[in-house]
Amino acid sequence: MTSGKVATTVGYERRFNDSLKIKDKDRFVRYMQDDQPLKPANILNIVATNQGKIPLTKQIPKATPLTASQVTEMMGDGAVVVDGRSSATFGAGHIPGSINVQLSSSEFEQRVGWMTPDDAPLILLMDHDEEAQEAIYKMAFIALNTRVAGYLVGGIDAWMEAGNHAECVQQMDVHDLHHKLSVNGLQVLDVRDSEEWDEGHIEKAHFLPFTRMVPQLTSPAQLDTLNLQKEQHVAVTCATGKRSSTAISIMKRKGFKHLYNVTGGMEAWEAAGFPMLDGEGNVCNI
């Protein structure tokens, strides 16, 4: 950790870098680890690449086109479909078992690394076939491109035209959510970060950051410890509706039956003027 200068010297860092003023080894380690982002699930692959044990990718390979029947066969052998479309498009129809990580996300490659088993081949499904190459380019930054088996030519339309089943995720706006909470006690799961939760959340909502849902990040996956009833209805929210769609992908794979993606997320909830509690349980927006 440097002082943040574009160019620096050892002498400057020794004088002005707070981390280098810590003499105790244990305190130094804690300081350096504090507030660090989550490691990608394939961190060992990244380290091996940096150490020269895995050759660098000098030229990103072209995405391999796959048919619907090939995708079906590969999924049977353990491959995971990464659906890079929007949460609304994913909700309208997707391959069962696929994981929705929007290509438009600035953390696309990190989220793919977090949300997929590190030994599973990956199959891409996009709005447009040419976007598969963009996805591979992004994934190459953290050495994930080597796991991409190919992309489904024609996307979800090709899947359906081949006679395959597609699943849906119902979208719920915040007004409908507010009404259902007051009528029938709908379960709510907030999958934002802890800082976002503390700034304002829905009363009685369950809380679990979406990156804590998978066993490669927390063992066992903390989703299994929540008091959520899989047979009951659960509305999942984040800030805008993107991370919640990814979380729903994971929850569907774990057997949750009735899931709703809150469109617009907590930003829409706050804009509508509905009450929120802060991290200490106090109303914070009225």
C-alpha cells in the first residue's frame, strides 16, 4: 500500500506512509488487510499466472460458438452458464441453473469469479453473440478467460427454439413490495454491502451481502444459515436491482421456489419515501 502518488520513492514512503510507521508485525498485517475487497474465487490461478507458472495470455482467443444441444450436454458435465443480460431480460426467460452477471457491470469479471465454482467450465449467453468476445476480454484481466468453453449462438432464442425449457424471475416494483409487506409479511433479503445496509434498509429485512452466498467465499455458504423459508415468497433487493438478480440466480440453484427481484432496488425505495432504518435500528429518512 503506497501513499497514492503516481510516482514515489522509498524515502518518501518511509516518511509519510502511515502503514510503514507501524512497528508491530501483527498490527501491520491487520492494517493492511482492513477494508480489502474480496479475493476472486480463482485467486490461486491469478497468483500462479503472476509467478509465471501459468503462461500469460498474449492473444485472447476467439469465443467458440456452441449449439443448444452442446450447451445441454456440457451443463450435464458440470459447466455453468453465465447470463450477461440485464436483470429484466434474464427475468423474462433464462436457462435453468444459469447465473445472471450483467456484462454492463463494472465488476463483471470479479462477479463471475466470485459466483461460479473455480473448476467449472463457463458458457456465455449474451443479448448479442458479439458480446461474448467482450466478456472474454474482460475475464482475461483476472485469468478467467481460460475457463470459457464458448457461447450459445443465438442466445435464449436459440435455446427456446430447440425445444428447451426456460425459467423466469418475477420483477416487483417498490410500491408493490411496500403493499405486500403490509398485507402478508413477505420475506425480504437485502444483498448489499454492510455500509449500504447501515445507511438505510427495510425494517425486518434479512441481510446478507450477495458475495457471501457461495461456499468458495464463505464455507459453509452463509445463505444456508439465514432463517429464510425456501417454500415461502422472498423479495430480493440491492441498490438498483443488478446484484439482487445475481443473488436470485444463486438462490434458485439452492432450491428457493418463489423469488422476486425488486426493480430499482433501495434507490427506488428511498425515492418513493418509504421508511428505512439505519444500522442501529433508527428511522433515518423521515
